[in-house]
Amino acid sequence: MKGTECNLSLDELLKFEVLQLQVFSARGKLVDYKSKTMPKEMAQMTAKFCGAVNLMFDALASAYTQLYKIELDAST
């Protein structure tokens, strides 16, 4: 997050109208997970997919920075 961090736990967030919450690393490792409906195996697969997308955006940002001297940061 940029600016303000959320200080609520996953259990507290799950009280809202949320079906599932995931915390995963930039490389796609499931760090934490809470769900009302989604099995853990599906959450792990989703985390891997998000990690792959993040790697793609990191590669694009790096390439554009080198080729066009545009400073991009895929993490924002």
C-alpha cells in the first residue's frame, strides 16, 4: 500500500463483505490466507499467478527504464 497502511488483521477484514483474503510475496508465495469459501490449494495457485504477473511487470518496467530512460516502478 502507498500512504496509509491497514492495521486490521485478516480476521477483522473478513468480517466485512469479503469472501477471501490473501497476503503473498512478490514472487508468489502464499504468506497468509483467510477465506469463507476458497480452499487453501486455490489460494496458493492464485498467489503463484499473481507472482508471475508481478514478475512480468518487473521485467517490463526494467526494459522501459533501460530502453527509453523512463523511470518505472512496477511495485506501485
